[in-house]
Amino acid sequence: MVTTTSVTADAVAEVRENLRDQAPLVHCLTNLVVANFTANALLAAGASPAMTDTPEDARVLAAGAGAVLVNLGTVTHASAEGMRASVTSAARAGRPWVLDPVAAGPLPWRTALAGDLLALAPPAVVRGNASEVLALTGGTGGRGVESTADPEQAWPAARSLAGTYALTVAVSGPVDLLTDGERTVRVANGHPLMTRVTGVGCVLGALTAGCLAVTEDALLAATAATVLLTLAGEAAAARAPLPGAFATALLDELDATDADRIRTGARLG
Amino acid sequence: MVTTTSVTADAVAEVRENLRDQAPLVHCLTNLVVANFTANALLAAGASPAMTDTPEDARVLAAGAGAVLVNLGTVTHASAEGMRASVTSAARAGRPWVLDPVAAGPLPWRTALAGDLLALAPPAVVRGNASEVLALTGGTGGRGVESTADPEQAWPAARSLAGTYALTVAVSGPVDLLTDGERTVRVANGHPLMTRVTGVGCVLGALTAGCLAVTEDALLAATAATVLLTLAGEAAAARAPLPGAFATALLDELDATDADRIRTGARLG
Amino acid sequence: MVTTTSVTADAVAEVRENLRDQAPLVHCLTNLVVANFTANALLAAGASPAMTDTPEDARVLAAGAGAVLVNLGTVTHASAEGMRASVTSAARAGRPWVLDPVAAGPLPWRTALAGDLLALAPPAVVRGNASEVLALTGGTGGRGVESTADPEQAWPAARSLAGTYALTVAVSGPVDLLTDGERTVRVANGHPLMTRVTGVGCVLGALTAGCLAVTEDALLAATAATVLLTLAGEAAAARAPLPGAFATALLDELDATDADRIRTGARLG
């Protein structure tokens, strides 16, 4: 495990600035509900999104991207082939990838697919809600795309998953819980409006991929993405109390959230 | 036919509050143009969207959802299989579903698919514009996704369709016309800007599914969805005169439209 | 080659007004990331979008539309079949079509598809960034969806492509370069924020199709779309300095950009 930096607000702030300076290409194989919002969130944060799940193209993009996101939100038989191609290609090229196992648990077919992808080549980060993380270690639960459990309940599952595959697990919730099996970070930023807009969790997976492209420390990358998004959410909620305007403001604040805001606002534990 | 409530502004207001209180899971098999807007509209209104049209997953979601939406806007051969799976699964589990036969009429392939789905298991509500409703009873007309007829012209077709399949038909237009074959409701709310944003009609189908999850009276559910959306449209237009800002404001106002606004603003006839 | 009008600000202003007055149906086979934004942009500008890439439906829509857009952004094996069907159908019905070869160059599979479509029936306009236009004449380059070249570098390729297929090539960049092989136009409007929102280039392709439906002069149509979009971008940037609000404002300003704004603001060279 590469642990180049301790996970402090200063380290997070540096990742955020590197994301903007390096503008890495992030190849997203994601669901059609959030594709536009995800691309705009990456652009607002300073990264460069590319999206396709056709195997011929996905394989090429994955090899050239800074990192890859695989999100199972609306996975089909066709797009699953693209995911396998991208994961294989990313692994061969030494590119990190992020697995977001949306609605794993209640849906057996995609839960099995998540397991297949994990076995194909371990991702650098698994990002999900508590029910999804529990599902990857054999638990059940969840309702549609929502969690029926709290991040702290998923702590043993997260540690086990991190240990088995040598990866980082990021469990989102009111307080986000992140662990690489050795170190654990909690992020206490965020706002309830983030659950009133579709795809905010999916955006977190994409930003995590973006941060992985600029640091080798996966726990730091996942933490940086979480801090960036949740601080943007707080700033957006402060000026947009209803969900339509909040979604627009969230994109604005992904741009506006800089190293200074992170150093003063990050609530890491 | 279950007729538990008369269709009054008070009854509509109660459905709206139940939607927010119960936050039903609405499984949407919808078109990729409007998937994000639809999910955000359901969330803004207080419901919980889930979207996939892969048969293995769709079948599970449909059985567990409060209601199911099938919208033919960008239906493919692959997604049609998911629609058949969901409709069958919903029928078996006793869950209501809504058919939105987008662009039925000018497009023979999907018009035939709409007929197949109707025959597979009748939906609780068919929601469309006048051309689409006419097409389901053998009429032609329509241009792309637009109607070339007025809701009142579709009145005989709507009554016939309602009688044949024992369902509610909701025909949208400047004045919306809704009937379950016995009772008829007209909703005179709304604003022309609602036709300047893609997917507002599709959102109406999704909200109808949401309301069906909280009342057994399909005509009341369809009316409640129509009133909620058209009142939100009026409030949004009052503060956002151009279509970009209007779309954002519409989401805000789906949240802000509550029982009080409905009781004072609903124009039911 | 039909050259009915010289490409002046007055001629552009007339196309813009005709677009609003005639509200042509524009059939878009486009990528799922930008489908919603594209449909809303067409509606805001005054056109009427229709979107599907299922061959049975696409074939019918293409024959009845004012013009067709084919954008390769997330093309799949299935949607490529719809593209072939639409291009064939449009050509048979005498409808113009626009090719937007997104990420042609680095991605061999779709670069070959772009060549196949060009050979099937030449589009009226090819719209892309410099790397994409270079790729269509055998060049390489580009990173993901971004150009690694400047429009002026693509000038020989654009001229060659225009001559080979008797079409107009529109190369976007800080200064857009457009040529039909005989005439050349440069458009110096626009704003850097247009590169911070996903799909602005894709919208340009859709607006070009819209303008092609109301004028037979393809160079004029491509210029009118470029001027309309870039002036809207300038107006949006003047009131929305961050990318979330900018995207919303851009839709507003596509509506607000009228003949007067074009006559005073267009920077044609």
C-alpha cells in the first residue's frame, strides 16, 4: 500500500489544487441518470470527463485516462461489457479505478457483477453507501438507491473489504467513513440537501477518480473528493434552500471551493 | 374500479402531503433525455426514484416499488425487454404502473409496443398528449413528441380506452383532461413555459406514478400529479421568465408546492 | 452547391428569426451525456427536438424532420445502427444532416464509423474541434473529447474535407473557422466558460441542424448556429461567472438572442 501523505486538511487542500492544475482525464462509465451532472461536476472541479461504455472505445480511453470510474447505476448487459473492458485495460496500464456499486444488495444481478469486477482487478477505491458496502461482503438491505444502514454499521464490512482487496472503502452518510484498512478518516461536512438531488453520491465517485489521478494515496484521494464535495454542498445550501437551485449552486461551488476553504472548513476526524 | 375519494382540491392536497410523508419508491423506465430531470422532480416532490431497464434488475425493483413508470421516449429493443419484465413483475406484485406512450402515432414500432404493454397487464393510468391517446385507439397524427390535437378532441378516445382497459386516461394540454370512464376532471392550471423545457410531460407521468403509490384512486392520483406540477409551473414562471431558469425554478416549486397552495390555487373543473 | 445568401450578420439574423418562426423538428441521435441539455437548447432557441436512435423509429423521424444531427459522443453498436438508418432515410428524403464526430482521432472504432457515415451519404455540415476534423482526413491527436490543435491548424484538412464531400466544415475553437471549400467565415464571439460546461459543442451541432432546416445555404446555417450560441455564451457569462449558473443562463440567452443582438454583436471575419 502506498501511503505518501497523512490525511490532513492541508494534504486535502493540496490534492484539490493539483486536480485543478493537472486537469486529469477521468473516464466515466456511469449511469445515464447522472451522466450530465457528473460531467459538469468534474468540469466545475477542474477535471476533464470522458464518457463511453462501448468496449472498443472504453478500452482505449481507460488506458489513457488519469483514472476510471465504474458506476453501476443503470448498468446493462451491453455496458457491463464496456466496464469489463475498461477495468482490464486500466489495470494493464496501471491506472486506478473506482467502483460505485449503486444499489448492490437488493439487486442480485448487479451485486454479482460488482463481485466480478472486484475479482477482475481490484479498484483503488470502493465508494458507496452503507447498504452497498455491506452487500459487497454478503449483507443485504437497501431500498432502491438508498441506504437502510448508517456508515458506522458498515465499518466492519469496510475494514474487511479493504483488507481482502487492498483498497480504500469510502462509505457516505451524514458523517462519511473512509478506511484503507489501516487508517480511518471521518468527514463531518455536508448538508441534507445533498440527498435531495439525484447523483450527488455518483459525483463523489467521479471526483474520487479525479483525485486518484493526482495522488497515489487512495485514502487521501477519497477524502479529498469527499471534503471538496461536502464543502461545496454546505456553500451551495447557504444560498440555495430548494433542490433545483441547490443543484446549480453545487456546481458553482465545486469551482469555488479552493484550498483556503478546505483548510478552514474541513471537519476531519 | 376503486373510488375511495372524490376528486376535490382537498383530496388532491391530501395526496400531495402523503407523497411527501411516505416518500414512495418510484421505479422509472424512462427515456434518457429526461431521466435526470425526472429523478430530480420526484426527489423535489418528496418521492424516491429508482431507474434501470435491465430486465434482471427492473423485475426486482418493480416488485418492490410503490409504483412503476414506463415512458417510451427513447425505447430500444433492449429497454423494451426491461419494460415487459417490469410490467409483468408489477402486475404479479399488485403494484400500479403508468404508461406514457411518447410519440405513439407517427412511430409505428413503438405504437405497437404500447399496444403490447397494454395487453400484457393494463396500467392504472395512461398519460399522454392528445395525439398519443388518439394513437392508442387507432388514430394517427402528432409530430415528433408534440401533439397536433387538443385534449378535448381526444375525449372519445380517452373514454374508450378507459372503458376497454379499466384505467384512467390523463390527456395533457392547455387544459388537462382526465377520465376514468365514469368521472371526468379538467385541470386549468399551468403555463406555456412548461412546453419550452424538455420532459415536463414525462415528469407528469413520473409524479402520477408517485401519487398512485399513496392512493388507490387512480383518477385522484393523476389529478394530484397534474395539479402539483401545473401549480409548480405557475409559481416558477412567476419568477423565471426564460426557459433555463424556469426549469430550475420548476424543481424548486415542486418542493414548495404544498397542501395550502393546492387548496387555494387548484382550478379543477 | 447552393449559395443563396452571402454570410453577413444580416443573413445570420434572418436565419435566427426563421428558426424561431418555423420551429423545425430536429431529429437528434446524440450522446446520453448531453441529450437533455441539447433538447433544452433547441427548445430555448425555438426549434423542436426529437431523440431516439432505435432504427425503426429513427428512420421514420429522420424522413419527417427538418434536419438530422448525428453525434458520436457515446455511440454504441446498437445506436450506430440507428445512425445508419437515419442517415440513409434522411438522404432518401432529401433532408440535410450534421455529423459531429466527437473524439474521432484517439478512438479508432468511432473514427472508422465516422468514415462509414460520410461514405453512406455526405452530411451538409461536419462540426467538430480541430483534432476531430484532422482525424477525418487521417490525422491523429486529441485527448478524450478535447482538441489538442487550433482551428487554423485544421484549415487544410477542413478545405480538403469540404471539397471531397461537397459539404461545409465548422471547426470550433476560440475563433471558429467555417468553410464550404469556396467561402470561409471566422466567428470571433464566445467565452471561455463555454468550455467549462459539458455539451456546448454538441449543442452547436444541434443548432446547426436546426438552422439547416430553415436555409439551404449550409455555410450560412453553420455560421448562424455559431453566432447564436457564442453570443448567448457572452451574454450568459456577463451575468453568471461560475459554470453551474452559466449553463442555466446559456439556455436563457439562447432564447433571448434575437436578430437585433446578432446585428450588433456578431463578429464575423
